[in-house]
Amino acid sequence: MNISLPPYPNVLGIIFGRLILKLDYVLFLGALTGMETITPSLQVLKNEAEIAPPALRYTVTYALGNFILTLLGTLVIH
């Protein structure tokens, strides 16, 4: 059961972003890498896209992701 849970936020994010918000693939994938705070995947995305915009979406979601991880981690411990 635990193996099947981690992909749910990504799958729901992809469905929401592409089907409901109709976001561009490159910018949307940049936001998803920031959401998961995965810096190496941003480099791969930038190399494949050959443009810089994925980094624009990455920075905002990376900062929010780190803030939420810190906040929820503190709440779970207490």
C-alpha cells in the first residue's frame, strides 16, 4: 500500500495542471520539479527544453515546498 501512495500528488498535479489549467508543458514541469524540490530534474528539464523558463516556475514552488515541508515537519513532531 505504501508503494502506491507517493505518485498520487504528481499524478493529481499533472491532471489538474494540464487538463484544468491548460498550462504549457515546459513551464508546468518546471513547477512540478520545484514542488518536489528536486534540483537535478530541473537541470535535465533545462537541457531538454533548451530555454530558461522552467526555472521561473521552479523557484516559486521550490520556496513554497521547503516552507511547507518545514512547517508540516514541525507540526508532526509536536
